[in-house]
Amino acid sequence: MYNSIQDTLIIGKKVIYLPTCHSTNDIAAEIVHAGLFEEGTVVITDSQLKGRGQRGTTWLAAPGENLTFSIILTPHFLPLSDQFLISQTVALAVSSYASQYSDDVKIKWPNDIYMKGKKICGTLIENSVQGTGIASSVIGIGVNINQTVFENQRASSIRQQTGNFFVLTEEFGKLIRFLDAFYLRLKTMSQSKIIRDQYLENLYGYNDAVRFLYKNQVVEGSVTDVLPQGRLCVKLATEEEVLEFDLKEIEWVID
């Protein structure tokens, strides 16, 4: 059972716990549509039957072993052109949380979290647009905490990477506090450049030689920047110019 977090300012003051559900993002979206929510409301479940990832992929998590939840935010202060800041803020919050347990934590663009080269967290952000601004944002987060068996060899958990078992309710509280603190930084907007810079500093492949699958060929390259709209800038060894990519337009090759 997950309780509300009393010492945060926005996120986690109201927590809706469901033992099982199809998708916390879908439940959160229904709550938003009905208008029955406070900003920072969290929908969390022990067993998510149809978790969704980026661009139609699925997020599989063993019941009762991980954290699977969604947060409802109303970032009216953000213009549409800056909506990728939400993704950067969430990624920084989760990576900062994970960095308590390892000094080898990286953000893989746009917002996956890797620990020691293995994926421990995925995020799905769904924004609702009204006029020129963002009416609401539903942020689905799945963090592998105690799971030890995975179908995907690239996936792992904090337990697998540290050898320690974790109490999920305690980790939920810790993670929510990080998310709340980083969202408060975003709300000031004076922190936007700092958030973008910190995101780059923690980004896998930034100014480092990594490998990509591009035009059916594995090539070496490095990330040079991420544009405010979220496009990834990559300098490939086979290309003269720095190229820009949207999600799914280039693939990472991670050993």
C-alpha cells in the first residue's frame, strides 16, 4: 500500500493506489479528462497489465517487484516549444535518484535510465495541448527495483546491479521527493538552461565515442547536443555534417 508523501510541495500529496490495472497512464488520463485531480496526483499499481513505452512499445514489469506509476502535472507555464524540458526534468530526477546506488548512471536519449550499461527505467510522457500551451502532462514511469529475471538482456534492476533488496514503499517516497524537487526547479523557468546543461552532462554518448545503427550500418559517432524541441544532434564518423534525429530515426548500439 502506497501512501501520500507529506513533505513534498506538489508531487505525491495525493496518491491513488490500485493493486492491479491495465495502464496507470490510461487511468491518469481518464482522471484528467474528468477534471477530478490535483496537480501532482500519482496513480500507482503493483501489477500493470498493459504498460506502454515509447512509440507503441510495451513496458513489462514483474508484479510486486518494481515501481510503476503515473504523475499528473499541469505545466501551464511552459510554452509548447519548451515541452521537452518536462522529459529532461523527469530524466534528471530519476537519474539523480538512481545515482544514490551507483556512480555509473546515464540518461539514454530521450529519457531512459541506464545503470552500469543496463536499462532500469523507462518513461512515457503524454502531453495535452490547449492553444499555445500545455494543458496537462501525464508522466508514466517504470523503475525496475527488485526484479531479477528479464526477457530482454538489455534490461536490469537496481537490485541486480547492486545486490541489495529494496522496500518498494520506501523507494517510492525517495523517488517522488526527487521528482518534486526537480519539477519545482522547472517551475521557476530561470533554471531551464541549467536543466538542459545538466541533462547533456548526464547523457549517454555526449562528447563520447559510441556506436549507432544508421542506414543499416553500424557506425561510430558522438552526441553533440539536444535541441530545445528534443531532437538529438549526432556527429557520425561517416558524415561530414552534424545530423539531427527524432525518436526512432537512429538506433543505439550498446555493448
